[in-house]
Amino acid sequence: MWGITAVVGAYLVFFLITAPHDAFDSIPTGITSLTLLIYSIFYLFERMNDPSSLYLFSSPVFWIVVAIIIYSAGTFFPFIYAKNNMEEADFKKIYDLIHDTLYIVKNVIFSFAIMIKTKPERKYAGKTISKKR
Amino acid sequence: MILLQVQSTTQPILLFGTMGMLALAIGLIVFIIFHQRRVIRYQSQLQEMEEEQQKILLNASIRWQEEERQRIAADLHDDAGPLLATARLYLNENLVHQDINTQLQSIYNAKQIIDDTIQLIRNISHSLMPPTLKNFGLESAVNDLFQKISGSGVVNASSRFHDYRQRLRPEQELLIFRVIQELVNNILKHSGSSFIHVTQNYNEDKFFIRLHHDGRGITQADFERLNKSALGLGLKNIQSRAKVLQAKIEFERDPSETYFKVTLEVPIEDYEMSN
């Protein structure tokens, strides 16, 4: 995992220095989306296998990760194609529709996550879990 | 509609790719939520079963204590009480008005009765805490018990302790001894076996007691079933004692189906083999 972070970080820094600034940066944006997806899925599977986190969906972090997954998965293809097609009006319409919708969805889920209060943990069947909502 | 306006080859890929990615992402999230719900339900069931089992064991323990108290009360009331009352009769106030021979006879009789009472109380005390176990350890107590059983001539009981060079903590020894006693008691009552053999070993921080017999026995499935039912008070006592010892108990039948085996596995970390 640290290896992926280091490689992606190094590539993004390299791209930031060398790339022209007059077009949409599809490749770094796509890579960022993929990296976020991989990390988020990895996080969710780690939490799934952790017996201490039974009530996963009562945790704000879970909803933040869900928002990131939905936004990154939904915007991956628009970002990949944006560099070469942003000039086309039809593409721009679809891009805006997908991106803006997912942006709103992401922010709504973020708001929901912020509003969730972390429940105090309690002992349950020999394990520590969050209190049932 | 925007979808109808799509004409280039890029845009269907974009739309379907996005929908596919979103479907995968949402599917993953739904899967995780459902999986979590299933785990929660399983945990709740597990907790309920554990609570039920605890309740059964606690009830068994209380019942066993009550039965033990009743037995001691009955022994004291039915045996010690009349003996002491008889001794009191011999030593009543009229004794001083009687002749010397009658007095001596009465005193002698009272002494005999008091000796019997002492022996009776000693027996009750020994049944609560065997002196051999207290003074000489588990091996001697088991040997003592088995000598008494073999003495009857009906069952051949023997034991062999391979790695018992250091005594365990007294409470551990008493619990292990009670488990062996209960197992042997069950074998004598229900199995109709001709031999009982107990072996002891120590391996990888675990103290093993293995008991073999050739009569009718039970398997692990029977043990668990009886533990959950209202029957089998003795088995529940074994289970609760094993729980206090943090031990595992396993009932099995050997592959040749000639004898049954019970293994008690007690974790003991500070046991020194060199002593």
C-alpha cells in the first residue's frame, strides 16, 4: 500500500512539473481516482474483517469512504476522456451531468457523515463494537 | 434528451463505463452492508446462545450446590443428630445416682457413640475435600479413588501419571479431581464397563487427563446435546468446572469402536517439568 502511495505521489509530482497547463489532466486524475478506489475498497474489506467494527455503517468514516467510492467510480471514465473530448459540446453536457450529479451526491453523503455522531463502544459477545443505532 | 444526442463512439463508452463503474461501486457497498447485517445477526444469535448456556450452567451449579447441601444436612440430621442424642441419653443427670459399673458402662457407650460421630463427621469432611488430594496431590487422590473402585472386584480401575512432577494449584487439582470423580461416577452408573484407565501427560503448556473405558459411553455431540437439555446435571457440573479451569473437554469413541475416551485439556503455563 505504501508502495502504491509512493509511486502515485511521485508520478503526480512529475506530472505537475512537466505537463502543459492548457488542457484537462486526464491521466493523473484517472490515476488519482483509481488509487482512491483501491484504498477505499481495501479499507472497507479491512473493516469487514475486523471483529471490533460490527456496526460499520454507524461510523462517519464509512460514509466518507462510500462517498469517495461513488464519486471516484462514477467520474473515472469522464475524467479519462475529458482531455481529448472536452471541446465537444455533447461530451461537455454528459460530463457536466455525470460530474455535477456525483459531486452533489458526494457532498450529500459527506454532510450525512458529518452529522453522524460516533456511538460509544460497548462489549458485545466478547468483542467490542459500536452501540446499535 | 442528452442520451439521444450521443453520436460519437466515445460517448456510449463514457455512459456505459460510468454506469458500470457506479453499478460495481454501489453493488460493493450494498454487499458490505448486507454482510455486516448478517454478521450482526449471527453475533446476536451467538450471544443469545452463550447467555442461554450460561444460564443452564448456573442453574446446574446452583442445583448441584443445593443437592450437596441437602446431602450434608441429611447426613448431619439423620446420622450425627441421633448419635449425639443417644450419647446425651447415656450421660443424663440420673447417671450420678447409679452404681459405679452402670456409670462406667454408660460412659464407655457414650464414648463409643462420640467416636462414631467423629468418624461420621470426618467422612463428611473428606467427601467435601479429600485429605489425600490436599496432602499428597492429584495422582495419589486418583490412585486412592481407583483402589477403592478396584477393591469392589467389578471394575478394574487404574491410572498412570506420566508428567506429574510438580503439583498444580490446590483449586486446580480439586476441580480436576472433581471432574474425574464425576466421569468415573457416570461410568460406574451408566456404562457397565469392565475397566477404567486414566493417563496424565503434559505437553506444550497443557495438562492432559485422558480417561478410557470399554462400556457404553457418549460422544461430543451427545455431551453438547445433554448440556443444553434439562437432563445431565453431572455433565453440566463437568462443563462448568472445565469452564472455571478454562479447559477443553472432549468425548469421543475410538476408531476401532472398542472403548470410549474422554480428554480433559487444561492450559497451565507456569508448570515446570524439571521439578
